[in-house]
Amino acid sequence: MTAIKHALQRDIFTPNDERLLGIVNVCKAGKKKKNCFLCATVTTERPVQVKVVKVKKSDKGDFYKRQQTWELRDLTEVDAKDASKENPEFDLHFEKVYRWVASSTAEKNSFISCIWKLNQRYLRKKVEFVNVSSQLLEESVPSGESQSVAGGDEDALDDYQELSTREEQDIEGMMEMCEYAVSNAEAFAEQLSRELQVLDGANIQSIMASEKQVNILMQLLDEALGEVDTIEGKLSSYEEMLQSVKEQMDQISQSNRLIQISNTNNVKLLDEIQFLVNYMDLSKGHIRALQEGDLTSPKGIEACINASEALSQCMNVALRPGHGKLMAVTQQQLLFAELRDTFARRLTNHLNNVFVHQGHDQSSTLSQHTAEMSLPKHSPLHRDLLRYSKLMEWLKNTHREKYEGLSRTYVDYMSRLYEREIKDFFEVAKIKMAGTTKEAKGKFGLHGSSGKLTGSTSSLNKLTVQGANSRRSQSSSLLDMGNMSASDLDVADRTKFDKIFEQVLSELEPLCLAEQDFISKFFKLQQHPTVTPPLAQPETEDTDGGTQSRIPPQAEHRQSLSSEKDLVRLMMNKIFQSIETELNSLIALGDKIDSFNSLYMLVKMSHHVWTAENVDPASYLSTTLGNVLVTVKRNFDKCISGQIRQMEEVKISKKSKVGILLFVAGFEEFAELAETIFRVAERRGDLDKAYVKLIRAVFMNVEKVANESQKTPRDVVMMENFHHIFSTLSRLKISCLEAERREAKHKYTDHLQSYVINSLGQPLEKLNHFFEGVEARVAQGVREEEVSYQLAFNKQELRKVIKEYPGKEVKKGLDNLYKKVDKHLCEEESLLQVVWHSMQDEFIRQYKHFEDLIGRCYPGSGITMEFTIGDMLEYFSSIAQSH
């Protein structure tokens, strides 16, 4: 091991200025036995660095190389595994744990002891030595003695001095002079000893010869010591002087520090005073404006706005800790509070007077607006009041109670004013709608200014289907959709009603929008998310003896709204509480005058609701018109239900022919009017639903009347009425009724064919029966050429039947048939020629069919009809021309 140690020192560590102090032969635990050496080294230069180096023998040659190096200061723990038993395993904890197995326990212990001593001497770092015997760890190391490291290796290395190059050359020269030095070492050593004694003697003589120089040196040393004492005395005096200067400088420094603190405090005090003066001082002009400012002139209002804003800034200033204890600050705050209360009281009283004056102002009546039927405009009042909007915002932020009181006062008095104006406006609208005042009161029972309908209404007329001669006189009672006859009003009357209703809505819409915009701006209801509603107040007695409903005070907290839009809508509901009632009353009047008016009202109201929702879906106008639209829609549905009910109550005359049913003509009238009204309407879906309901009821009741008809054949009733329905739907081109149009055409065609077939069976009745019997025999299995051998269907019987229908007899039968068809059909629908032409085609088809049967069942008999197809065409033509 010693040879290996010297070889490692020479080859690896000496070139790097390092000394090898400890070494152990190890291999990694649990793996193949690949031996290597762990070496503990220190550097020869200062500061000393202690390292643990892993050295491994090279695979290519017989030399060693450094493989890995760790700093000893990175070592945190040394684990010897077992302190009581011999165990060659141990762990070193650097950045991770390295597990080793030494070649012997002694080497392991020697290496751990070396590590501990190096740590104690150079690092004194807290390294944990676990499971290490206390005998290996020395508690202390003597300070005056050379410490033994790694079993005396360090002392040996301290005594051993490596030869320099010159020394090596001298030794080699000496050994060359003594040729026997290698062969006889003892003789060489004795010679060296003798020479050393000679040198020692020469040294002693030299020392004794230099005694004089020693004495001179000692004298010089004594003189130097005296000079040192002198210098020390001067340094002591200088130190005393410097100490005095230091004390004086300390005093000056303390004084400067106190002066600086004083200056800092003065600057801070000045800042605080300037802060209070700048932010808590209100000018005399502002105080005068708050106490005596003119609230009627623009300049006075502007001065009050500036003063209120300055007061708010002074009151809302964020005081610093301790300001509240200053008497001046307290006095200023009391002054600000007094000014705030004084100005709030002045502002509230002034605006209350404005509201009350406007509410009791009788100049704003509808007398001057009667001719053009318009509502008074309140824009001048709004314009005047908007000058106070900033003051209202100030009042809202500083005096919530007074702000809410003003809101209640404004709503109270303006609601009375608007109620009076709106009632007068709607009274004029109702009078214009009815024609004249006298006519309206006599016809519809209008009493007072409320415009409510009194008097009784006529019951629904029972529709009766009468003959063609009386049909025109009774067509006016066609579809009594309301309580008045549709013939009492013409298109001009309905157009007049439409214009009046549109004018009413057009007047209300800007009025509500302007008032809502004013409330939002004046009361500043656009900035904060939630506001307590200011409308709560108990019931109070009105000026004219009635009671006015007010919200009780205890309900204020329960009515807290989620947003200021809700508050605006609540105020609008209070101000315009009569609009919805008056609109419903006007709608009831229009529906009573003519239930067709519900179509006009539905279109107009839908358009205005759509417009209002585009502007603001949550506005008061949108909500109110939406509620009224529900009423209009309900009246429209009632109108449709009334038509259907009247269809179901139809009774037909037993003595006259039916013709076109009145409710079929009524549906045509309704559809034409509806298509004209709804041409550009946004709410088309309601009409389409009504169309479907009406047409299904028309179909069902046409079949019902046809089944009950005794005078007119069922096929004629169905054919004529469904032809009329088909013509109407084809002309109007109603897309939602396309399926019904095709169904009407199908029913008309089917019943036309059925009526033609049933009618043609009578002119050639016996011939029809004969050939029906022939076809029955063939169907029973009798061969066609053998039918002539049947007793009842032989050639003689066929000739007998054919002779009964000569051309003259056939023409006579067709003439009677034409007359009968003419009696069945009505003149209005003009279907006689259509039916007659269909009968001609059917008659020719039957003729060809008879000839075909004769040719197949009676071949070679030479039997033919008494008339030809040309004869038939001449018969049909001459009969149609003669009539």
C-alpha cells in the first residue's frame, strides 16, 4: 500500500500541488468488484483545500488516473454502518449517497479517522459521523504539537523535504567522486560524517570570529528600542488629542442630527397645514352662494353648483390620522355640515315649489290641442329643471332623505298633471273615433270625461242561409264579428279609425320617452347599481276629497330594486298610471264600433311595441305597450272565435237553394281586409294562426251545411263553396293556406265529378241498367262472346232497350237535365257552363263505353245506338244556346 501511495503522490497529486494524506482501497457496494482508491488530499498553497479523490487504474496501461473529485466541505455525513462489529462497508453523503466496501476494516477505519482529523483541522464543519467508534474520533488536538494525520503520515511528510534539482546534481557529483559509494555504503557514510564534522568546526570558528559584529548588532537593537519608546509616547499624546477631537465631533454630529430632525418636523408640519388649508378651506364666495345664492337665474344656479361641488370636496377629503383631534378641523367640519344642511333645505324648498306650481298649473290643458288632437309638450319644464341636475346629484349623494322626498313630490304632482292631460286627450280621441260628440254619446253611451262605454249592446245576429233572390239583401249581416253590423262602416270609417289610433300611439310614445329620459338625467339614475325606491308613502287625502294610494313607509325596504332602471320604471308607472287604463278603454271602444278594428290595432300596437323594444326592451313604454298588446291580441282572438261560433250557429232554409254560404263570402271579405292591413306588419304569425283556424272551421261547416241541405244536392253545395274558396285563396296568394288551397281544389273537383256522374245516370237510365247487368255477368265469369246467349241480355233485349232511346228522346232528357242543373246551381258562382261541359265529356265517355261493350259482347250483330257522337255534341250545344 505504501508503494501505491508514493506512486499516486508522484504521478497524480504532486503535479497538481497536492499532498496525499489518506488512502483506502474500495469497490462499490452490490456491484461487480471493480476496485479503485479513495484518496484524502490537501493543497500545498493557501488557502488549503481538502478534497476526496476517486482514483482508478486505467484499462489501457499500468498507470492511474483521477476519475472523480469531491470537496470535503460538501460532505454532510459519514456512515460506518456498525461501530461494534468489524464491517468494511461505509457510506459518504455528498450531493447523493455513495456506498463503498473497503478491502479491510482497518483501512476503512484509518480513512474515516483521517477524514475526521482533516475536518477538525481545516474546516471545523458539522459533519455527522454515524456508527463510528469513539476511539477513532479524538476529542481535541494539542495546539503546540505537530498533529498526526493518517497514522503519522503527515509528520513524515513534514520532515521529508523533496530534493531540488541542484541538490540532486550535488549528490550525484559526490557519489561520482566516491566510486565505492554504491558498493560500500558504510564507507561512504563515514566519509560524509567526517566531512560534516569538518564543516561544523568551521562554522563554530566563524561564529566565534563574528562576536564583535554581534555586540554592534545588540547596541543597534538597544537604540532601536529607545526610539520605539519615544514614538510610543508621541502616539499616546496624539491619541489623547484625537480622543478630545472625537468627543467634540460626536457633540457636533448630535447637534446636527437634532437640527435635521427639527427641520424635518417643520417641513411635515407645514405640509399638514398646507393640506388642511388647501382641502378644508371654503371660499367666502362659495359660502355666500350656499347661504344666499339665487336658484332662479342661470348665473346663480352655476354659482351654487360650483359651491356645492367645492363643499363636497371639502367634506369628502380623506383626513390623515390625528386630524380629527384638531379643534380647527372639528370647527370646519361643523361649518361644512351646517352649510350642507342649509343649502339642501333651500334647494329642496325651491324645487318643491317648482313641482307644486307645475302640478297645479291649469294653463297646460288640452283645449288648445283639441283641433289637432295632440298632447302638450313638457320640454320647456324639462329644460328648465335640467339646469338643476348637478344639484340633484349632489343632493342624492349628501341628503338621501331630501332627495327621495323630492322624487316623491315630483311623481305625485306630475302624475296628477299627466292624468288630467291624458284623460282629456283620450276623450277627444274617443269623440273623433265615434264621429262627433253628440253622435258618439247617442250611439255608444259616452258619459263624462272618462270616455267609458255604457249602454247595452245588441246580441249576435243569427246567420240564416236564404234563397238566391234574398241573398243580396242579407249579405250585410255576413259576419257580425262584433256588436255592430259590418255594413254600417265602410273602408273610409276604418281608415279614419286607423289614423286616429296611430295618432294616439304616436303622441304617447315621444311623451313617455321624453319623460323617462328626463327622469334618468334629472334624478341621476344611471350611475349606481342599486337605489332604494323613493316612492313609498302612506295613503293621503287628495285635494278634491278622494284618497290617493301611496306605498306605506314600512314597505320602502321591501321594495329595494336591483337596478336604477327598475326605479325609473317604477316612477314612470306612478306618473303614467292612467295610460294603460285609457288605452284599454280606447281599444274596447274601437272593438265595440267594429270588431274589424282589432286587426288595425294589432298591427299598429305590434309595430310600436317592436319599435320600443329596439330602443330599450326594459323601458316603461315597452312594458306598457306590451301589456296593452296582450289585450289587443285577446280581442283579436275573440273576434276569430266569434266568427267560428257564428259559422257553427248557421241555419239553412229548407225552401230555397243554398248557393254560396254567407260565412264563405265573409271569410273572403275578412281575408281581403286582413291582407291589406297586414301587408307590412311585423306580427304576421297571429294572422296566419287565425287563418288556419278560420279555414278549418269554414271547411267543417260547409260540409255540415251540405249534409243538412234538402233543397240543394250535397255535391252542389260542396262544389260551389269549395270552388269559391279555391278562387279566393288563389287570388290572394296566402302562403300559410297553400295546403288548404290545394285541398279546396281537390274537394271542388271531386264533388263536380260526383255530381256529373250522378246526374247523367238519369237520361239513359234503362240503358245504364242493362249494361251494368252485362258487366256483372262478365264479372261473374261469363265469357264476353257468350253474354248474348243469356236470356235477359240477348240481342233482342239489347235492340229493345236501344229503341227506347232515339235521338229525339235523348235530346229531351238532356234538356230536362239542363233545366234541373240550372235550378241547383246559383248564379253568383257561374258554374253552369263548367258543369254542362263536364256532363258532355262524361256522356261521351259513357257512349264510347257502351259501344265498346256492344262490340265485345255482341260481335257481328250490327247493333248500334240510335244517335252518334256528333248528334250528342249538337244536342249539348243547342241546349246550352237555347237557355
